[in-house]
Amino acid sequence: MAAPDASTSLLKKSPPSYGTQAHHGAAEDEEDEEHIVGALPVPPVDKRTGLHRGLSSRQVQMIAIAGTIGTGLFLGTGRSLAQGGPASMLIGYGIVGFIVYVTLLLLGEMSTQYPVAGSFNAYATRFFSPAYGFALSWNYWFNDAISVASDLTAAQLVLEFWQIPHPWVFSLALWVFLISINAIHVGAYGELEYWLASLKVATIVIFIVVGVLVNAGLNRQHQYIGTQYWHIPGAPFQGGFGGFARVFVTASFAYGGTESLGITAGETKNPSKNMPRVVKFVFWRILLFYILSIILIGLNVPWDYPNLSTKSATTSPFTIVFKEAGSNTAASFMNAVILTSVISAGNHALFAGTRVLYGLAATAQAPRVFAQTTRAGVPLPALLATSSVSALCFGSSFIGSGQLWGWLQNLVGVSNQIAWLSIGLASWRFRTAWARQGRPLEEMKFRAAWTWPWGPPFVIVAVVGIILFQGWSSVLPRFSAIDFVSFYIEVPVMLLMYVLWLAVHRREHSDALPGNKARWWVYSDFVDVGSVDLIRDEYHEEEADRQEEEEREKRVGGKLGWAWRIYYLVA
């Protein structure tokens, strides 16, 4: 027997006030009543005191790339290579990449149908369980806040290439800069991300060309390298089974950020058309860049390269390859680009964390002050709260920067995996509800047909397996308490928050049962897929959306249609 939809009792209550102004009239209050998702209200969009739809398709695509191609690729690959060797790194990143691609398709279905702020957190609440959605949202906010700290710490590691004294000063200045950009307007954030991401993409293309040339013999030794680094002692599977397992958490850290596509859905123009385009094209670009880069890193950099990944230092394999090309100037340029990628990744994490906390406050799961926005649509209190957690970066003054960054990588990597698992759970329940309520598949605005019906179960089983598997090296051959905690601490924390939500709301669940009978399901709040509302919050195109789409079709069908197709593909 499925538990009743928790929204039955919660819908009787008035949703929280979202805005910053206290003079909302009755009409505005009635409008707020419409922002209900499953069991909880969701943040408003396109309102004077809410978020603004200020991100174009061009910006959203680059935001996805900027959020994923960052410190995880430029620095994290060095850690993966040092711990697992070239073969473990290639296999691990390939497996995680496929899992994330399927996950992104599942998220695309839901975010295109219901482009609400809060993304997969809102979907987990709506289709799976409000208690789980509550725990997930707080976990993901913590993930983004820690990611900012991780990126600020990574900045200090990048600066070590130039042996700059007191690198924490730069981290402090960067922290202030990121807060300032995010405090202006979502458009300012989007435009900064677009150009920083464009620089990263161009740099990776250059790296691929340089990497091929270095391997072919255009290096300091003027020797053909080929696959010789795959045959040195310890390679290709450095660290054995434990080293192979460790790669998965660093790969998860590197691929993290793709799921934030759903977070931007609430502020994306014409989401019913733009979100499917983003889902279809962005990840293939990312996967292409990652796999090619990883192959070249494994071929051109030995796993035992000095200071590749230690407790006190981490060197980017990208910088090493440019240095091997015979130019210290090129290596410095590469290092500067990596520094801009750190800025981009921190900017992205701060944006996403701010929106998650805003969504929590707007759904009465966090203090209401975090739901306040400026006239420009910026949730300033949520921004300041999220940025304050990044003070962790200054802990590197007492702990080795490499060691601290490694722990933060583990925390963020596991949190990313929990997010992917949650997308699988929400998608499973969403698809079940769609079928059980008899809605035709043709009514879905976007459907990844080849993932039916195995997609959600595959994501759930695969991610759970990786979470359990990746901490192997923290237990055997020698138990490491700190590493073990960084791998698994988020699992019991999620469980604790889930139980706390149920404890607070258990009377509502008990009252909803016929006869008020005490059963185990009184203490769960699984959403009834047979009655969950599948109509509310579906996006309907507006006149501006239709005009934009007509303009796009006119351009593609004109004399320079081929040029516009290339532009839309690239930009």
C-alpha cells in the first residue's frame, strides 16, 4: 500500500511569502498559491520579487560546460593519474561519463516538462518523498558551498607554479570578486560564465593538438613517446584495485555540475525548446573533451611525475604537457587559463548554491530571509550565506593545500553521486506516475525514448554501487579514518535529515491514514504516483518564445543557413 500524497495536508496551509516587500496584496497572495510542486511550494519566477528568466540558450549551454570543465579536469586528473594510473583513469572516467549522460537525459525530461527553480531537488520532493527532497536539497546546497571552498583552495595550488608568496590573499580577493558578480544580476553571471567557458573550450582544443604533437615527438627530448608511460613500473593500474576504486570519486567530482542544468531551468528563456537542445548537445561536447584529454594525459604524463599529487602540492597535467612541448611561456599561459577555470567553477558553484538555498527558503525548509530577492532578482541573503562557507579555503594555511583539496574533492564527489542517484529516483517515480495516470507519451515535451524503461533503475543501481565501491582504499590494506569519513560522511547525514523531517511531520502523515492506524508507513512520506499532480507547473510557450523560435527558423532557412547552423552548434 502506497502512502498518501503528503500534499493533501500541506496544501491546506498558506505558502510562505517569497518576496522582499511586505505590501503584497490579495491578488499576489493568490498568485503565490499557484506555485505548488507536489507537497511543497516552489520559488516564483518572472515576478517582481522573484527570480528572473534572464539566461539565454547560449548562456545556459556554456554554463553547463563551465560548471563541468573546471578544476576537476585541469587538476583532478592529476590526482586520478597518480592514484590509479592511466588505465584506471580512462576506464573510470568513461564509466562515470556514461552514467552521467543517462542521468542528464532523465533530468532533461523533467526539467523540460516542469522548468521550475529548485530543479531535481523539487522533482525528488514532488515525485518521490518530501522528506528525501528536504535532505537532498540541504546536501546539495552544502555541496555547492564546499565546491566554492574547493575552487578557492585550487587557486592556491595553481599559484604555486609561479611560487607566489601568501596565495591565500588571492583567494580572498577572488572570494570578494565572485560575490560581487553574483550580486549584480543573473545576466552578469551568465555572460561572465559564457566568456570564461569559451576560453576553456578553446584551450582544451589547443591542448588536444599540442598533446598529439608532444606524443609524436615534438617535446623536450625530441623522442616519440607513444604508450611507453603505460608500461613503466606501477602502470597502467597504479595502486591495484584500491587505486582503481579511488578514481571514481575524483571522476564524479570532475563531472559534477551537469545536473545544474536543471537548476538553470527556472531562469531559462523558452525552456521547452532550449532545455532539450542543451541536453542533447552539451554533454557530448563535454564527454568528447574529457575522454580525448584523459587519453592524451595518460600518454604524455607518467603517473609518478614529481609533485603530480601530494599532500602539499598538486600540478596540473595540462601545464606539464605544455611544459614538455618546450615552452615555459606556454606552460605559464596554460596555468593562467587554469586559474580562469577556477574562477569560472567557483562562480558556477556559488550561483547554484545560492539558488538551492533560495529554493529551500521559498518552500519553508530554510529561514524565510533566504527567499528575499533584490529588485534585480538576486537572492542576496542566500548568496551571502553560501559564500560564507567558503572560509574553509583558508584552512589550507594549516593543512597542506593538496591534502585539503583532496578531502574537499571526496566530499563534493560523493555529493554529486547522491544528486545523480536522486535524479534516478525522481525520474523513476515521474515515469511511473505518467504511465499510471494514463497520460500519452506524446504529451511529453522531451522524451529520451531509448532510455525507457531501464534508464532510472540503471542510474540508481550504478551510482549506489560506485558509492559503496569507491572507498575501498580507505579500509584496505590500512584503515584511514579521515579518508573513510570524507568518502561516507554524507550518507548518514542524509539519513539523519530524512528522519528529522519525518519526526517533525509524523502527525500529518498519521492523520492522513484511514482510522489513524499505526503502521510503518506512518513514518514515511512516499508520494502516491497515482494522484500526484502532473499538470501543475507545465510550461506553456509565450508570444516572445514563439517569436524567438520563428526568428531562429528564419535564420537557419535563409541564404546563410549553414553559417547559422554552425553558430547554434558552437555557441
